[in-house]
Amino acid sequence: MVGNPVARGLMGRGTVEVNRLCIRRDIPRPLAWNACSQLYGWAAREAEARGFERIVTYTRADEEGGSLRACGWITEAHVRGRSWNSPTRARTDRAPLIDKHRWSRALRPRRPVPRPPVLPNIMPLSLDAAA
């Protein structure tokens, strides 16, 4: 699944994130050995065709990321594991907090994704000022 980045800092900047990658367990072994690399490569090509400038994904820090390296992704950052709990929305952590690596791949889109326009800060005129 490819979608909007989960991290707020990456949203709206021409970036898309691979949120989930799944391979069926019942497919024959010869077909499964390169499936992750093929899916990551397909996701990057599709994002590029749709005009995105960058694609990212995350792996646990204890995973090697061989399939990502094989299809041209680079380790971009180390992200510390943290809780979703906040003062405005209390949550209970049921799983351990695990550090992750953010992987990325720069894309060369043919046409850029349209960015939302920056509107000037216009003050509405009052009826008294118009008279």
C-alpha cells in the first residue's frame, strides 16, 4: 500500500510513503525470492509516473533492508521509537517502542504534483471603508 506519509513533516512536499508491503505465503518459492524488490521498484516507478519527487518507507532497525538496497533505495535517517500517547489523546502502548530506519529514493517525475496554492493574507473590506 502506498499513501500519504505518516510523518507530518513529509506531507504535502511531493513525497509518498510505502505504508505496507505484503507477500502471500502460498506462492512458490522461486516467485517469492525477489518479490519485495519488485514491489518496491514498481511503487517507485508508479509514484514517479504520477508526479511525485520522492518515495519513502520504514524498516525496523534490526532488519537488513536488502530488498530496498537492491532496488536503489538509500538509508536516509534513523528514527527513534516513540509512543502515540499525547496529553490531548491518551493511549496505552501495547507493543514495545522500536527504532526504525527511513529509506528513500529520489524520483524524476515527468510532471510535478500540483502543490496547493499559497493564498495571500487578504483582509476583507468592511462596508464603512467602501463608502
